[in-house]
Amino acid sequence: MSDAPSEAHGHDHPKHELSYYAKRIYAIRDLLLEKGVITEKDIQCQIEYQEARSPANGAKLVARAWVDPAFKARLINDPKRACAEMDIDAASINEFVVLENTQKVRHMVVCTLCSCYPRPILGRPPDWYKSLNYRQRAVNDPRGIMREFGLVPSDDVEVRVHDSTADIRYLVLPLRPEGSGGLGEDELAKLVTRDSMIGVTDALPAATLK
Amino acid sequence: MGRAVSSSSGKFKAGDRVRVRTDDRPGHIRTPWYIRGKTGWIERMYGEFLNPESLGHGGDGLPKRILYLVAFNQTDVWGATQAPRDKVLVDIYEHWLDPAA
């Protein structure tokens, strides 16, 4: 195998210097294509599928749960069925668990072993979620991390950090912001950030929309 | 929970105190180091899952293992500097758990 990816086989490679792992993945891609294991179209479809999954899915679930108590109960008791109701495909998650924040209990999610994340619901994890810094500190200094995200839970709040080490994927259901009573579901969804569904901070204040 | 098995098929039930084993062996293991040897309690049984310690090396994942949500006081895991109410919760397979007093 040559060091530089060859340029004359039907698709472009990046022109800048590639890292060892980037070279390796391009080489594997080329081999899979040459051997007919996958096609260019398969790769493009998979990229489009990965990009289509985004925190907007989670925000839809949370906003509906805020306005519809019966839906919230279904989301907590049978999350995959609740996803199907909202046309969100959660089938690829082995098991999906929703953690409801209250005034007294606040949840935060990490994967200390790697980067397990509810991708069908939230898309690709942010880089900080995969960083060693977050993975180490989330379990022993969760309040320190929340402070960095602008949140200071009071002493009488119980912080529960979930380390997703196995087949369960966790989504935090953040508290509905104060003063959001008059807002409709679509507007509420704009207040539901990715980070609030990982649990490191709150949903945005209602005044953000003004 | 679609996968929950009956509580009678698990060795532990919610509320039971458990201690995480301190095993160290090569291979794919899903029990983080920081929680080995720590004592907590069963918060919830999730049911049976293919064993990742087998799947991680190309095996069939059988026999399935029972997975629990296990809760620990942060003060028991990291010491007295932690907020007294705070918990860390880890998904742990049954064969990594021993009964604790």
C-alpha cells in the first residue's frame, strides 16, 4: 500500500496531508469499493442517513412531552413507541431510557468507556462528549461540568450521573423553562438544546425567542 | 421496557446491595475501573442482553447476561468531598456483581 492515496480511480481525495488514521480509512474504503463489497452510492446514502439524524428529533420529543402529559408518560414508559408516534426511527437503539429532570433531581449522561450516545435521537455526539476530559470528569465532578455550562444546581438538588456502559441509551428530559406557558410545541422545541438533553445544562429560557 | 425479563430470573432485585467485582483480565470489558470494588444497590433490572465480552471478540454473545442499573453514592465512590445527595449510576452485567451486606 502506498503512503499517499492514489488519485486516479474515480473519486477525489483531500489535498491536504492526511493523518495515519485518515489514510487508513481511505485505503479501507478503496478496498471495499474495488472488491465490490459496497458502492459509492451506499457510502453517500449512509452519510445522508447519519446527517439526517439530529438533536431536532430529541427536541420534538421533549416539546411534545412538555405540552402533553399523556405523551410524556408514554415517552417515559415506552420510549421507542413514543418515538414511532413522532415518526422518529429509534429501532437501531437496543434499549432507550428517558430520564426526567425535576426541581429536586437532575440527570447527566456520559459514556466513560467510549462515546455511547442516542444517535437516532440526537445525531452525532459533540466532540467534547467524546473527550477524555469530559469522560473522566463527568463521573467525579458533574457539578463542575454543569458550572462550565452555566448551571449551578443548589445543594438540595440530587445530581445523578448515568454512565452508559452497555446497551442502554439515555436521553434527559429537561425541565420546561419558566414563562414558556404561552408557547406552542414548535416554539418550545427551539428551546430544547442538545446539551440540555445530555443533561449538562437547562433548556434555553423562554425569553430567547423574543 | 420491551426486554425486561421476569424478576425471578435475576439473581438480584431492586434495592439489593451489591459489590462490583475487582476482576482484571484481558479482553473487552464493560465494567469501568473506577467502579470496581465499590458497593451500591440495584436500582433497576434491565433484562437479558447478549454478552459484549463475547461479542467484542467475534463471539455469539451467548449465554445472554442480565443487565442491571446499579446506583452508588458519589461519596462512596470518590470520598467525602462529593455532594452528599449525588449518585453515579452504571449499567453492570450480573456476573460482575456480588451480594453485599
